[in-house]
Amino acid sequence: MSNAPLGWPSEALPSGTVEIAFDGGQSGGDLDGIECAEFMSIPDGLGSSDSLIDHVVLMTDNLDRTCEAVTEVTGCPLKRVREVGEIRQGFHRVGEGGVILEVVERVDVSRTSLWGLVIATPSFDDLVQAAGDLVSEPKDAVQPGRRISTVKAKAGLGIPVALMTP
């Protein structure tokens, strides 16, 4: 498996659309109601940056069921569960040293959905400063030594996105 679960789309996607695919995974695989797309590598020559997708977040009404589906589709077992009040979070690491697939169970969720992305960037402070009021005030992340800032809905990204220090 590669360290990037998100594939490059073969066709243009409607604005705000995100597909999820796993290198080595089967197109059409069912992640508890989320159909996996065909995995395609990012084409050469598009340039690169030091920023990368740190984790992908799924929301669900049943953590155990969804984490079992993630393990079945990706072959990557559940690494840990964190409980905060009524919210439970399960964490899978997709590929060796790869992207974290976070599954969040909440009582107000009725079906499993692809919820958002967290992008790790060494340019964190510069990006947060440049974004101004389009992002939240940075705070300590759950991971020790890291900080996170959420991009606000008024930025118009279509899905929730957070920026994080590497």
C-alpha cells in the first residue's frame, strides 16, 4: 500500500466532491456504505510540496462496524480507540508510515460518510497567518508537540479541512 489513500481522479469531479481509494484496494469496495474509487497515482510532473494529507476522517453511527469494514477493505487493523464523552474515535494507519484513517462515532450521525481531511504542512504558521479569519486560532493537537487550525466553512472548500504542523 502507498502512504496516500486518496487517488487522483480520472475525470473532473464536481466541486466539493472527494473520492477515496486505496492502493491495492478494490474499486467498488464497500467501506460501510462508502464506495471506494479506483486508485490512481498522482501524475508525474505536477510538482510537489512538503504538505501532505495527514489523515482522512470518516463519521459513523457505529465505530466497531465501520472499523471492521476499514480493516476488511484496506487490510489495516484498528490501532487504538479514544473516547471523549459521547464521541469515540478509532484510528487505522493505511500503509507503512502512511495516512491515518480516523473513524469518529457520534450519536447524531445516521450513516457513515467521508467527513474531511487534515493536511500537515511545514508552512503551518505562514498559512494560518495568510488565511486570517478563514481559519480558527491554532491550538494544541491531540498528538503531542503538534498544533492544528480548522479551515472555516466560509472559506468555501466544500468539505471540512484542518491544517496541522508536521
